[in-house]
Amino acid sequence: MRPVRFNINPIQANTKDSLAMVEAPEGYSGEGFFATKLSDVVGLARKNSLWPLPFATSCCGIEFMATMASHYDLARFGSERVGFSPRQCDLLMVMGTIAKKMAPVLRQVYLQMAEPRWVIAVGACASSGGIFDTYSVLQGIDQVIPVDVYVPGCPPRPEAILDGFMKVQDLVGQESLRRRNSEQYTALLETYGIQ
Ligand code: SF4
């Protein structure tokens, strides 16, 4: 009977000894140090661990499903964990037509999110009302909450959603730790009636 062999080229006994390790350059080994800013380190951690809250009301939400699925895989950006509790999430992704009746709900969800929080308006409807220039549709979510990034398209392809997501990551990574306590940010929220 033919013997089963998984490795037809058996490892030579002296292979390990014959591999030479490259020495680290001087100054790159030992305890060492590096210089950076605290805000950069915090920004790096935040941008690669965003927890999205999908607020999907219509067709753009289907594109988001594709963005989360295996082919596009938003998890590659550290956002595997999609949350449906505003208190746990820091990235509100609004996808779809927002009726005026829905606007207070969207605002309530935003208010329940803890700072720091970011918002993406995905698609024409969330950004501007889209084709629904009617009495019943909110003409852009930035009428009720501040928006950080707008993703164009009707619907935007998953690549566009990923691009918008990476734009938010850039903002998050570069944001000063003092921004949320700044006068400008307070003034921005006050224009929305948020204390
Ligand atoms: S932007 Fe287009 S695809 Fe997206 S929710 Fe509006 S109508 Fe649907």
C-alpha cells in the first residue's frame, strides 16, 4: 500500500542552523523610544476601532449590507462590530430617505450617542433629500444633526461607502483631543439646538 506522505521533501536536520538571523541596526533594539503626540495615539486607536450604527431606512441600506458582507468586508477597517445601541457606537451611518416624521427619531439616536461621535450621510437622500423634493421628506439630515462626511450616489456603490468611511477615519485620526471642548464645536452644536 502506498504510504501517505504530506511532505515529500523532508526537512533537513540542519536547516534551522543554516538560517542566519539579520542583526538589528544599532539603536533599533533594546528598550528604545519613539516620540509622538498623545492625540495621535488616541486618534490611531479611535480610527481603527469605529463602531458603526447603521440607520438604514431604504435602498441605500442594501448597499450597506453589501459593504458589510464578505466581498467588501467593512471589518477590514476595524469595524466588524456593528452596533444597534446608540450608547455603544461612535459612528452614525445614515442610509436612505429620511421622512420628516423620522427626523426627531434620528436626532434622538444622535443625542443618545456619547462623544466623540461622527456622522456619515450615505447617498443622495440622506445628504440632500435626493429625488424626493416633496413636503414629507427631510432635505438632508444636516438640517437636524451635524454631518462629517457626505457620500454621493443613488445609491452609492459599496466602494463609495468605503471611501466615505475612510474619509471619516482620516478625520478621526487627525482630530484634536480638545476639539469636543472647543468654543467652535459648542457653537456648532448650538446651531442645532444641542447643548
Ligand atoms: S439615494 Fe437613491 S438608493 Fe439611496 S435611499 Fe435614496 S433613492 Fe434609495
